[in-house]
Amino acid sequence: MAEIFLYYAYIFLRIYFYIMIIYIILSWTPLVNSRFYQVLRAIVDPYLGIFRGWFILGSMDFTPIIGLLLYRFLLIMIERVLIV
């Protein structure tokens, strides 16, 4: 039962990871003013907002990358539990 829950949690977390990547890529485009981008921002900000402003060089904020790396590390740990 716990493995099934962990599997579905992993799928959900993986989808959320891809949503964060789409959000970050769109932040470099003029689509930041679109409604779609605002919806993505509402979904992603609860996690990435934790890291906002930690690592800024010039006008570039690199903290989403740190957030993604930590998130990916979590996904790798869950994958290892599911495989064993």
C-alpha cells in the first residue's frame, strides 16, 4: 500500500518538476505577461518562492536553479526507494 502511494506521489512530483521547468523557460520570453504564465506562477511560487533572492548576480536570479537541483535530488531519492 505504501509503495503505491509513493509511486503516485512520485508521478505527481515529477509533473510538478516539469511545470517548474516550463515556468522558468517562459520567464525568459515575452509571455511573462500572459494569463498562462500567471497560472504557472501561482502553481510554482509556493516552492520556488522559498529560494527567491538567495543567489543573484547582476539582474539574473539563479535561485530557481538551486530549487530545481534540490527538487531533482528528492526525485532521485524517491526513485531509488521505488526501484529497490
